[in-house]
Amino acid sequence: MKAVRFVGVNQPLQMQEIPMPEIGARDVLVKVKAAGVCHSDAHYRAGISPVDPAPLTLGHEVAGVVERIGADVGNLKPGDRVCLHYNLTCGDCYHCSTGNDQFCEKALMIGHYTNGGYAEYIAVPSRNAIPLPDEIPFEQGATLMCASATAFHALRKSRLKGGETAAIFGAGGLGQSAIQLAKAFGAVEVFAVDINVDKLNLAAQYDAIPVNAKETDPVAEIKRLTNGKGVDVAIEMIGLSKTMKQALQIAGVMGRVVIVGLSNQPLEIQTYTELLGNEIELIGSNDHHLQELPILLDLARRGVLDTSQVVTRSIPLQADAVNETLDELERFGGGIRTVIVPGSDSARA
């Protein structure tokens, strides 16, 4: 089968012919219908987050149709629409049994430590294949598995409650979901910080207050708009030390700052003025939980979370098209979300 694969740091991904995945008794073989291109994939190619082993098929946002099931699979059948939880875990350890499966010591993330969805087929344990409601297209189902799921987990970590305010740094795939989910959690005001006008315009459609960081200092602007109070929750989804610093600086008294964006740069903190003085909480948010995904999918099915405008482009399963998208992501461009659609011949804007 065809697969677009990571072959080395700072090298273009390559199209390769690899064997069809084999499945065990508790596994399913899924025909890939959509695979999202995430900013993390650009980090992998650049070596910011190491890929092991190599070569490896990237792609951790995956949706498709069950092609074949293992002998002991009873929860799925061929033809079922599914989206894939990207952390393959043991299911038995302390972290798995307490619902914190992203910390499983045997965890393997598809598209990072084991072959992912930039391919025609992928095999995963049946528990990782989550039924995808008919109301949700494959392209949107794929993005739910990372961008929206990570945003949902970050909002839960933030403990945002009704009547509070929030600022979302980054209005891409994660940010657009975070804006809507913050509203669903009860935020009375949500500020969206970005430098991309199109992304800010979409954020405004979701009732966020856009803050263009290319034209204004977002810290000063949000403080002006909140009468100097700042926000109760700030979520950083870009992965720059500058925006992480700004998220800290915009937090009000007893505010919570959640860091989601990947970065290999240190974050410097003025201990008293930016942390202790107002009892600010700095929270790391890593991935999401398997148990959160059915809730998230139901929110999308009921329209509480609208992902209809998040996928801004589809591309074929071709190395050049994927590399061009990763190049754009490294420049913090590339629209909201690009999704690979195997079997398609041309891009759709």
C-alpha cells in the first residue's frame, strides 16, 4: 500500500510502498478516509519532537471505515465508520485504569512512535476505534481526534466555569475548538489572539473577541478590554515562548494558564509579578484521554462544537502536497486545517 513517511530530520517526507498492516485478535484494519495534517507533524519533521523509529508513517488524526476485524473483536464490524484515538496503550496499568491513559508506560502514539494515517490503511486495537456518528464527515472526524480533543482536555484542565473569561492564544484548529468549548463551558467572554486575519474572522463568527497580535500588544489590549482585570483562564496553543509569556501576563487574580503548544524553548517567569503575587496557576496539558472522546463526538454530533469550517483544504495522499502543507505550518500559515483524503486526485481549497 502507499504511505507518506518521515525518513529523517529536516528531510522531505517520502511516498513509499509498504506492506499492508497485519492485525491481531483484538485489532481492526481501517481504510483511511481522512488524515489531518497537524502542526505537531511539522515539529516531527523539524526534529523538535523526535520520531522513533524511522522511517515511519506520520499522521495521528485519522478517520475511516473498518475493513477487517480480529477474531476476538466484538464491538465493531466491517463497514463501521470510526475515528482513531491516537495513543495505543496497554489498558491495564495504573494510569490506564485511572483514566490517565496518556501516561501509560507502554503508550505508542500513532504517527510518532508507530505507523500512522498518512497511508491507505492502518491497524489499531479495537478499543482505539471510536464509532463516528453519521452526522460527522470523515474530514471533521479526523480533526476531532487531535485538535478538538486536545482543546477539550485543556479546557477541562483549566477548570473554566460559568461566568468566567478566557483568552485563547492561537486560532488554528485547536484554537477554534477551544473558543467554542470555552463558550460551552460557560465563559462570558472569550478573546482570540492570532496574527492571521482569516482565523480571527472565523473566531469572531464563533462569538470570540478577535485580538490581532500583528497590530496590537495582546496583553495591553485584553487588559484594556477587561478594565485591567485580565482573564480567568488563558490557554496557549501556539508553542512560542513569547505567547506563553503573554498568556501568563494576561491572567488575572487567581487565574489559570494552560500551556498546550509544543516548544523546545524555555519559558522565563518573573516569579512574584507573574506567578506568586496573584496566585496564578501554570498548568501543563498533554494530549487527552480515551474516555473524553465519546463526550466530544457527542458535542460535535449535537452541534455544540461546530467543525464545519475548521477543515479549509483537502489534499491527496502525495508527498509533495503534504510537504508543502508542513512548510506552510512552519510559517504559521496554511489555513485552519488541511486534511489528506486518500484516493483524491487534487486539492480542494
